[in-house]
Amino acid sequence: MRGLRVILIVVLTVSVLWAHAGVALAQPVPLPALDIRVGTSDEPEDVAVTLQILAALTILSLAPAILVMMTSFTRVVVVLSFVRTALGTQNLPPNQVLIGLALFLTFFIMSPVWNRINADALQPYLAGEITQQEALALAEVPIREFMLRNTREKDLELFVSMAGAEVPDTPEDVPTLLLIPAFAISELKTAFQIGFVIFIPFIVIDMIVASTLMSMGMLMLPPMMISFPFKVLLFVMVDGWHLVIRSLVTSFQ
């Protein structure tokens, strides 16, 4: 009987606790609400600030495209990919390392351009000395100069002719929408030229190893297995990363 009473007490206690927990869970929990409305404003400054925020958000959304298409990033990342392919190291260095190195090299190469943008456009705009339109026009000048220095005339003529536009008298008269794709394909061509030069010594090593194995009758042994350590050794001995990075940085005018 005593054991039965203990069991009944435990069951009743659990039932009471469960009932209280159910009541607690049934109570509504306040949730945060987000209310976005378009209203009127008596102050013109409020509208100007809103438009500035929208413009800033638009620029941030286009930042990856600007970084890839209007800077040195394209040439750097393609050449680094060529280096990895020529070495035959598969995924070494990893993609994260190559992209990170390409980003910081881009920051280093483009630092004079960005310093000019900061001094000529951003700081005067923040100080209220120029308008937003004037700041954008001043910021466009150093970027266009950089792209024009590294764009081939043949590529510019291609996009001018395809757009059906009049032939500009000076490079400064080329519209930015035509300059950007011309600069991109010029960068790709330059990157492939550098990649071809990088491939030559490694192809020579592959040919020497393959010919040696065939002369020894070792046809079943993959040449890549033997040539891979020799390619890595050659790249390390000549300080390959130093040469590649120096060539990349000095290739920009």
C-alpha cells in the first residue's frame, strides 16, 4: 500500500507540473515586427539621405562585379590558376588561398587609383564641398585612366563598331560601358599570354621525363608521377612565386 501511495503521489506531481508547463507554453510570445512604409516628409534633407542610402546599397551590390571587371583582379587570378595547372598540383594551393592572394594583390596594385579617388572625390564629398554627381564623375576619372592604359586599341574598336557608335576622337571620349568589356577581354588575353610563358618550362620537363621513360621501356609508369616532384623542385629552386608575383605587378602600366 505504501508503495502504491508513493506511485500515486509521483503521478499526480508529474501531472500538475505538465499542466503548468502546458499553460505556460500556451501563452502568446511577443514577436518583433518590421514595418516599412513610404510616407511624406516636410524636410528635403530626409529625402536626400534616403536617396544616398539607396545609392550606397546599389554600389555595394555591384561591388563584386566592379572588383572583377574594372580592376587587376581578372589578370591576377587567371595567372595564378595557370601556375597551379602548370605545376599539376590539382587543388594545391586551394581556391581560397588563390582568391585571397588575388584580392590582396588587387588591393596593392589598385592602391594608387583608390588613393586618388579618396583624395579627389570621397573626402571632398564627405566634407560637403562637392555634390554626389560631381563626386561620381571625379571618382570615375582614375579608374578610366587605369583601364585605358591596360586596354588594347583593337578591343576598343571592336566594341565601338559593334555598338554602332561614332569613332571617338580621343580615348577619353570612349563611353564607360564600352570601355569595361574591352578592358576585360584585354586582361584575359594578357593573362593567357603570361600563362603560356609559365607553361613552357613545365612542358619541357614533362617531355624529357616521358622520353626517358619510353627509352627505358617503362611504358606502364605514368610520366606525371615522375615529373611532378621535378616540377615542384624547379619551381621552388627558382623562387617561382616571387617571379610570378613580380611579373604580375610590373605588367600593369
